[in-house]
Amino acid sequence: MPSSVDPVAQLNNATLAKPRTANSELGEVDFMKLIIAQMRNQNPLEPQKDSDFMAQMAQFEALSQMKAMAAGMKTLQAVNELSSAAGMIGRSVIGKQVDATSVTRDQVARANFGTSFDKLTSDQKVQVTSSDEVKAAIADAKNAGKEVAGKVQKVVVGADGIPMVVVGGKVVDMFTVSEVTTSDGA
């Protein structure tokens, strides 16, 4: 009497080259391991057809292409947002102020150490956090959500990659801008 082997249990018990985390995705190696496990554990009296394996591989390739397209769309969206923000420079806007502490920390870190805040050493982080610019941003954080009006001076990008505009020294969420006019009021 043939013994029944659970292919999922066998895959779970197999040693993988790298540990999997809760939000890691299946890669090509994982897919091939799955195909091999299916082939090893199929019923020899009713083997899976070659066309079934080819269909699975085609689906995997389509999924890979969709992931690549999604990554490309995300990049395109980021470029579009940055371009839109840059287009506001010199224009008068009305928008809501954000807590600019993290953006200011990042700007000071880049100006003083040439890298983002999260890549600094502990001592460098202390230096950045104790700078006058960061202290001012921390004190001004209580004004987050207040409406700000004025001319856009520059564009800054947060650690999350989202561009924001600077109006009168205040960082404004570009997506809260309710009005944009040219500098001459037209």
C-alpha cells in the first residue's frame, strides 16, 4: 500500500537558502522548488500532464511581468509627483502644513554628512537632532494641519519618497494644496 506524502508539508520541512519573512514574496527559486515538489509527489498512476506544468510556468511568467510593470508604474508615479511639485515653484499656493521634523532631519544630515538621517551613526544622529533647524522643526510640529499660504520656494522629498513643497519656510503636503496661482496673481 503506497504511503501518502503531503507535498505542502514536505515543502515546509525543506530547508530554504534564505529564511522567509511574513511579507516576502515567492521568487523564481521558490516556484521551481514548488514545481519539483509537485513532480516528486504526484500520483504515479495519474501523473500531471506536461501542459499543466507549462500553464503554471506561463502563469508565473505573467505574474513576474505584472510585478515588473507595477514597479515601473510606481516609479513613473513618483517622477510625475516630483514633476508636479517642481512645477509649483514660484507659484502662490494654499495648503496644509505637515510635521517637517523627519524631512528637516534628513536635509540637515545630507547637508552635513552627505547621506540620509537613517544611515548616520548614533553620534551623527545626535548632532543632527541637536541642530537649530531640527529644533525649530520640532517646535513647529504643533502647527501641522494648519493652512499655509504663500509662494513655493522649493521642493523636498520625505523619507517615504513623497514630494512636498516649502512655503514660507513651512513644509506643505503637496496633496493638500487647494489653490495654485501664478506669482502675479493670474
